[in-house]
Amino acid sequence: MEEIRLMKGNEAIAHAAIRYGCDGYFGYPITPQSEVLETLEALMPWETTGMVVVQAESEVAAINMVYGGAATGKAVMTSSSSPGVSLKQEGISYIAASSLPALILNVMRGGPGLGTIQPSQADYFQAVKGGGHGDYHLIVLAPSTVQEMADFVGLGFDLAFKYCNPSMILADGIVGQMMEKVVLPEQRPRRTDAEIREQCPWAATGREGRRKRNVVTSLELESDKMEIINNQLQAKYREIEANETRWEEIDTADADYLIISFGSVARISTKAKELAEDEGIKVGIIRPITLWPFPTEAIRKAAEGKKGILVVELNAGQMIEDVRLAVHDSLPVKHFGRMGGIIPSPSEIVTALKEKLIAQA
Amino acid sequence: MKTEIIAAGFGGQGVLSMGKILAYSGLMDDKEVTWMPSYGPEQRGGTANVTVILSDERISSPVLDTYDIVIALNQQSLDKFGPRVKKGGILIYDTNGIHKHPERTDIDVYPINAMDAALELGNSKAYNMIVMGALLEAMEYKIPMENVVKGLKKSLPERHHKLIPVNQQAIEKGRTLLKKK
């Protein structure tokens, strides 16, 4: 039986990466996610699976190492926190434009600017609406438990390779720093060069007797061809939207109100739901697991016949825009958020629900 | 069974590691556990706190308004978390340096002097395990000592395993400190 262990979300990411058979990690330390790099350095996977771990000279260098590694068909990743992820945006846009698989972890801290080291969810727009330049999307996964931190490494890589598209795990300081029970996945071997050649025919692995070279680039100066590339990307995004939308619902059918939140905040909202029920208020919870693709249809359906929706986030109101688009303002949609690293308590959420929705009805 | 605990004190008093050992002890006793630290510059002084939740069922929020048990190891923590003990809950506080004692009568209040007890053992570093002993004694949910020892083994690096008997002794000493106000 797999051993049950207690670890921080950040540590779980490192363990899960090794066990997935990740080929390389390139990163630069920043609170609250430095344990990812620290744990990898302590576990020394280069001695066992052969996984490369590099503390790069900067975040920009790290993401470009990921770009290079991904171009050769390797399973490569980086991690950082908000200010560091901002630095990576140019590279992320290039990786997306080049249709390469890669995994990026953002353990969000309070911004803007250098901000604070405490938890935040204020990089939602950056993660799901672009961040870098151009029309592209990341597949964005939002873990709410340490177990999901571990599981989403495998899921993130699998989706990245399935669609040749970068995935992002959008976590926050709570789930990065918190310790919980976790069951790690079985150790998988890293893919062999032959397997990479077979599974990634686009990879820059050397000509190997092929007639044509594989070229990985995001540059195309002819507009006609660049539009075709854009259309191909958009077709891929529609396919991902159709197949990969994930969310969790709790008691939405019988509820009068919905609380929608993601990541660790969804768990605080679940406690708020219990407190509200003690006061006779029926609340359902929707937790988007993929922030892109967003569970638009699920939210539209769940909202039917409800009296209102409260969107709770550690920001000034970002995901609420996607919720409003989903329900076309057919019912009141209000926001409650704390910023700067402050985490709301369950009772604060109940108070917000009462003041912003129930008192207004 | 669900026990929601917060331990708060100065950075360096060992509340985070005490919480970790408690969480591991719960894990060894087959419970769901969540350990959530305040993180940041506390390691260099200031106040640190850790929330530990032990439960038979899946744990929802790691962030709480009120607690079954509050452990306050300085005045600031006592002022902040003392009012947040659930009615009928437990407050354990270290009397060292406390000038304003808690006055609540709807909870069980246990003043302890853990530093004196640690010095009696000749080991000031055992301070947090003295506190943990008092906590284990106060908790309604009793973690068998063998699982606490397993928890110690799991949370301490192997090079420190020789210190387990000292820690055990401190826990036992801490248990004897628990006297209702």
C-alpha cells in the first residue's frame, strides 16, 4: 500500500514531479513557494531518475530553459510566485505560441508589485486571460488541497502533452504552506529518447534520418501564415474547452444561494456554507477546478432558479467577471474579497452573503 | 470527532513544530489532519501561530473563526485568541510575562508555567513539548502515547531521534501541569 504522508503543498509538488518522471525543473526561489526548489535539491532526483534540477540565475532564465527543454519533447517545469511569474510572461507566450507542453506553478502572493508574501488570488486575470501578449490560453488548474497539489502535477503534464500546450497550476500561499495528508502517485520512469521521438514527432530531437528538420519557433513574418497558426491555436482551445472543463459542486440543487470560489478559498466557503445553514440559509458551492477552460455551462445551469451568487476571492473581483458572463446577469452576482494577503474567515463570508445578497433581496 | 486548535506565541518558542508533532500524532492515529502556519518573518521574532485540525472526516476550511482549544504563549496571543475559544472550549496559557489574565467563565482556563517545568528538566528547549503535554492532557480526544511517539519519530529528522526520550519525558511532565484556574 502507498504510504500516507504529511507534507506541505510545495513539498508535494516536488515529490509528485519526480514521481511523474519529470525530466527537468528550472526555478528561482521566492516566498511562498521556495520549498519546491528546496525539496527537489534535498531529494536529489538527478541521482535516481536522472531528473535535472537547476536553480537558474533569474526567473526569465528559468522559463527560457523550460522553453528549450520543452522544444526537445522533455517534460519540464518551473515554479514561482506572483512577481516572478510576471517576469516569466514573455517566455510563457512564446511556449504557448510554439505549441509546446510545459508545466508552470504559481503560488500566488499579495500584489501588485513586490507586495506581500502572504496568500492571494490576484493573478487570476494574468493566468486565464493571457498575462503575456497575443491570443493564447494556458490550461489553468486551481488546487484546494495538498493532495490536489500532488495530483495536478500529473494532470497538468498529461494535459500539456495531450494538447501540446502549457499548463499552469494556480495555487496560493495557503495551499503551498499548509500540511495535509497526501498519497503520492507511483514512481513512473522518465520517457526514453525513443519514446519521445514516437510520442512527440514535432520535437527538436535531431534529424535522425528524417527528410525534414523539426523547427520550433513562434516567429512567422507572413501574416497569412500567422493567421493560420492563430486559427489552429483557437481550434485547439475550443477542443480543450469541450473536453477538459472540471469543477466541483456541493449541494447546488437545493440551494437558494450559490457561493463560487476557487482554490483554498473554496474550502473556507464550504465552512461558511455550514455556518449559514445553522441560520437556515441554504447555500450551494461551486468550485471551478479548471479556471481555463472555465465551467461556464455548469455555473449557468446551477444558477437557474437561485436568488443570488456570491463570488469569494482573495482579490478585488476577477473571477466574478467570468461568473457574470456565464449567467448574463440573470440574477444578482456580488463579490466579496480580501486583498494584500488577508484571508477572510468563514463568518466574514456569511456576513457578506447576508449584507450583499439577502438584505438586498 | 473534530478538534480545532490554534497555538500562538513568539517566533522561536516552537509552536509550529509542536503543531507539526501534534498533526503527525493525529495522522498516526488515523485522523484527517490539517496544519496551517502563519508564515513569513516570524522566524526572526514577532508572533507565530499554527492551526491544527484533527478530524474523522474530510476537513473543509483550514481558516477558522473560533477554536475548541487555544494555546497562548504570550500576552499578544492571549489577547487575540482568548476571545475566540468556543463556548465550553479550552484555553491553555503560559503565565510567564502575562499581566492581563483571561476572565472568561464560559470556558475551561488552564494557566501553566512551562518554562519553569522545562528548566526543572534541565532543558529549556523542551519548552514546547511541555506545552504539548498539557494540551494532550486537556484534549477530549485522547491520542494514545504510542501514536504520539510515532508522530515524534515522523516529524523529527533521524539525526534528532536520540532526543525522543527527552521529548517524551517533557510531554509527561507537561501533563502534570494541567490544573484548572
